[in-house]
Amino acid sequence: MRTTCQTWEEGKSARMGRMVGEVEREEGWPIELARAVLSRVGVLEENENAELERVRIDPELLVQWTGEILLAAKTQGSDGISTEEFVQGWRDVLPEPWVGKASLDKIRGSFANPSPSTIQYTEGGQMSGASLPNASGGKAGSRKWHEKFKQKRK
């Protein structure tokens, strides 16, 4: 299996682009959001002729990505939060079948423990290199992400 990022790099972006467009039409997701999510947690499945058939969300990648994003958001600008509180919050945002997959082993390399009972996000996991919004909600301007995508859909 390859992640969608690897496949895009291999030149199959046209087919993937059509698949992302289908997500936009069928689910109502802005195409930029669909592309961003699927590039992180999507896996392309091919038929026996090596033709792309579909994109599916990989539960392992989604659980890891969700944990890293949540930890980064909850600890940004702080000295960390309770490890127990973080893990419980992580489990609360996952789909029920995947709750059991949320463990600190999934995000190893993305956190430090300032004390035995606290956790803090650090660079080094799957999100490394991704930009996090600042505490004021992003870059200059006060528009929210859905307003930015809404403008592009018109």
C-alpha cells in the first residue's frame, strides 16, 4: 500500500484529482479540504491492472494524524496538559470502532513529557513540516477556514 502523497509524487495526480472531485460533489467537502485530508490519511487501492480504483481512509493513519493535531492544538502556547486528559479527549473525537487504536505509541516522536503526568507536542511525527495555525486563528485576517473555502467554491 502507498499513501496518496507517494502516488501523487509518482504522477497519478489526474486520477486522484477526479476522486477528490467526487468527494467534493458527493459529500459537499471543499476540494482543498478533501485534498488535504486524503493526502494525509488516504490510501489508493488499485485493481489487477494497476489502475486506481478508489481512495479509502486508513484507520491507522487517521488515528495517528488526529492524535498529533489534537495534541498540537491543545498544547500550543502551554507547558503541556494532563496525559490522561489528552488520551481521553483523543478517544472522544474518534469514530467508535477506532477508539481502541488511540494510544501514545501511535504518536511516538511527536510528544515529550514535561512531567510524569503531562504531555506536550513536539515536532517529529507525521505532521512535521505542516504549519499549525497560530492562536489567533491563522494568518493575517479574521476569516475562518470555512469562509476561505467558501470563496473558492463560487
